Amino acid sequence: MATTTEFGKPNMTNLPKDLGTRIFRTILSTPAPDWDKMEQEADELERQMLIEREKHRKMFTGR
């Protein structure tokens, strides 16, 4: 018979006050992500992957 381990959902109210404060300060001081830059990097990587795929296709099919 298999046993399962159940974990309770973390609760911020059970943390020591100083730890909760530090967590909130860390969250609030984290800079927002630059979505435009990440999208440009993703597009560039996709373009490079397609170029590599085409190189391999030509190499193995002779076309």
C-alpha cells in the first residue's frame, strides 16, 4: 500500500514578523521584467533555431 505525504499550504501569518517584512520588501523591490526585451530575445533565438534546422535538413536530404 502506497503512502502519500500531505503538505499544508504556507501561510504568511504564521511567519515571524521580521521574516514576513523581509519577504514583502524583497517582492516590492524586485524590478518589473522588461517584456519587450525578452520577446526580442525569444524572436532572435527562434530565428537562429530555424536557420540551424534548415542547415541540418539540407545536410541530410541533400536539397
